[in-house]
Amino acid sequence: MSQVVVSERTHVNRMGRMQAAPIVLIGPTYIVAYVLLDWLSIISSTPSFGIVPWSPETGLLFAAFLIFGRQLWLYVLVALAVSNLLLRSELPPSVQILSPIIVGGGYALALNWLQQSRWQLDIKLASFRDILVLEGIAIASATFVAMASVASLTAAGMISPSEIPYNIFRYALGDLIGVSIVTPFLLILANVGGLPRITFEAAMQGLAILAALVFAFGFTSLPHFRLFNLMFFPIIWIALRHGLKGAALGLVVTEVGLVVALLILGPQLSGITTYQSLMLVLAFTGLAIGGLVTDRRRFEQELRLNQESVSQIFRLGSAGEVTTAIAHEINQPLTAISNYTRLVQEYLVSGLGDKKVAIEAASKVASQVERTAEVVRNLRDFIRLGRRQIGEESPHLLIREVLDLLEPNLQRAGASVKVAIARDIRNAAVDRLQIEQVLMNIISNAVEAMIDNDSSRERLINIGARNIIGNRIEIDVADSGPGFPPDFDLRKSGIRTSSKKDGLGVGLSLSRTIIEGHGGELLLSSNDKGALVRIRLKSIPRGAEQ
């Protein structure tokens, strides 16, 4: 039996717990939090036409919608309407009515499209790619919402046509600051289940942020934002040391400090766009550095996990060496078995000879059989892809990394890929490297199978993932190729056979071994549209301690 190493987890899957909570409890909590954050942004600035220089409530909207999905949309509209009614009563009725539809509808549609597209965001922000996707959808949707909102204010006579570009710029910047600072912090907080403990280094970094704030805002004879560049130094330090999680926390602490400073010194409107631009650049810088550091650490961990596998591959060298090793290792026990068996046979046939010698020979036959079996087991373990490192892995990340690796092959073959992953899909309990290898093999087979498609037939691969009963998930890969041969049987094909010249049976047989080693299933089927491969794996129950 293969040795399994289970990765240790010390926190509770809070993200799963939150998503499983009743929306009737989450919705009212969201409304209260949204109004409070909106109020905070207003009292710490000088809003004009209802536009504030930063919008933490928009960051909350993004995080909440990404976690809870479309079921939160009604509460998003209600929160916007209540906030406008309580905090922006000076706005005309037409703007009061249109604003929740424009803001809530615009952002909700953008995020819903994102999570249904190939660019689907992993809400745990596991990589730098997720930060780029988040910022990209934030820029696009904030620009649209700003244009529509300013248009409604212009139609109501509150903004002159000459002021439209400036106010669109201010509005979009404010929302982008809120998304860039608040959304990553809330998503990471929901995932890890709490704030990190305070260490000596963390305390020094907090003091560095405080010192930068004092220098930037302590000299009242200068404009508030003249020394703002000092804020970059502690954020870069934190991002380099602690990655994306540290950068997100550092940016929130910095923003809170700025709000407190403006509350003490009094809100100002002059130079506010300069502040907005600097704060946005600071947020982008911190998240970019933190994301890259997190990616680098993940790659280093993968490299360490693969060292054993790589050394084994280089030791083996080729299939010929494996054959030679097997022949050499089992030759001696097989020769001994033959000799001992001959002695036993002579005694049984002729009845002559020493009975004790015959019994001893029979005993040695059994021991040599065990030795042969042990040799085979050792060689099997030797050529395996290392020990299985079972951990909690995101299906989003598994599929995305495989598609990134196969992108050149897909382009050369002219194949397109459509991905549909259920929003509430649970994490899988798997060895990420082995499951990614299985997915790469299956998708590569699908690409090869479609090479000979008629030019009028699309080369399309559909990849889906969803929860199924029994605390399991299912990942399916369907192609538009010819499908499996009618007589193809994966269980009968074995490791020595293949249903096509490039080794379909071998690859699928190895894939089946890996999947079943994870306690899962590999299922094959065909129809007039092509082949379908389904992978069923154990998942992490929501709220379970890992």
C-alpha cells in the first residue's frame, strides 16, 4: 500500500461555512455593513454630487457577491437604496431610483459574467493571476458604472457637460480604490478564518506605516499629499515579507490610518484626485508585489515536492533500464525457486532422498516467492511519481493551471476550450501534481483525437466541475472527436495495450490507477458528439477542519 502524506491544516474552512449560511442572515448583515462603510467614506471626505474619493462599500459589494453569488443581488439593491436614502437625501428622486440599479446591476452583471467565463476568479486569491483578473473586471465595471452614474446626475441637472469627464474619473477612481483595498482583504480573511498573530516584525511594520502617516500628514504647512510617496516603503516591505495576505492587510491598515488622519485634520477637496491616483498606485503596487511573492513561494514548494520524483525519473532514464532492472532483480529468486522445486519434485516422484531436505526446499520456495513479490513492489514504488501529497486543492486552480500549461498545444491544434465550474464547488482532497497530470493526459488525448476532424467540425473541449452526492466532486472533459472505439474497455486494456498508436489505453490506464489511488473513479463514455471522461474525487466537506 502506498504511503500517503496528508498536508496539515490548522484553520477552519470559514469560506465554506459562510457560503453555507442562510442568506436571510447574511443579507441584513451585508446591508448594515454597507451603510456603515458608506457613512465612513462620507464623513472622512468632502463629497460632491454624492461622489466620494474612496468607496470601501464597493469593495464590500465585490467581496460579498463573489462569495455568495446571485442570491445576494436583491440585498445589494436594498443596501444601495437605504444608503442613498439615509446619507444622500439631497439627491433628486430620479437619481435615488436609478443609482441602485446602475451600481448594483452593473457590478452584479460584471461579476456574474466573470464567474461563468473562462476567466473565472478563484475567490481565495491563490495566485497573482487572480489579482489581475480582479483588477481587470474592477476597472471595466467601474468605468461603466461611473459613466452611467454621471450621466444620470447630468440628466438631473446636477453636473454640467463640461464637468462630465472629471467626475467620471473621480467616481471610477473611488470605486477602484475600494475594490483594490477592501475586496482582497475580505476574501483572504474569509478564507483563512482570522487575522494573523502579531509578531515583533509585524509590530515594526505597523510602526513603519504610522511613521509614514505622521511624516505625510504631520506637516500641515504642506499639502496633505506632498509626502504621500513615503507610504510606499512599508507596503513594499510587508508585501515582500508576507506575500499577498500581508499586502492586503497592510493596505487596509494604511487606508484606516489615512481616514483617521483626514478626520483629525478635516476633509479637503483640493488635490483629492492626486490622492486618489497615489492611493490607487499604492494598492496596485502592494497587490502586485504580494501576488508575485506568493506565486514564487508556491512554485518553490512545488519544486521541493517534485525533487523526489525528478531524481527517480533521471535514475530510471528509459524504459529499457526499467526492464533490465526488473530482469536482474528477479532472476536470482526465480532460479532458486526452479532449483528448490526440482528437489521437491524428485522426492515426490521417486520417494527417495531426505524428507527434511524436501520440506526445507519447499519452505525456501515460499520465501523466494515472497522475495520476488517484494522486488516487484519495491520497483513499483521506485517508478511511482513520488509519495502522494494529499491536500485541500481548488478545482478552479487545478483546471486553470493545466489549461495554462497546454495553451500552446491547444493553439497549434486550433482547439477551443469552454469551462463551466459550479460557484459552490467544494475543494478536492487530492495530490495536486498527480491530478493535474491526469487532467493534462486526458485533455491532450482529446486534442489528439480531434486532429483528424473534418474542417467543418469545430474542435471544442468542454470542461465542467460540480459537487455530487457523497462529499465528492466530478470533473468532466468532453471533446468533439470521434469518441472511444466501440470495443474499448479501460479495465481490460491494461498497462500493456493501447487503443491507438500514440498510447491512449496506456495513458488512461495510468490515469485510472492514480484516480483510484485517491479513492475516486474514472469513467468513460462516448456519443455522437465525441468522448466524455468523468473524474470523481473526494471533496472537503464545508466547514470541516482541515
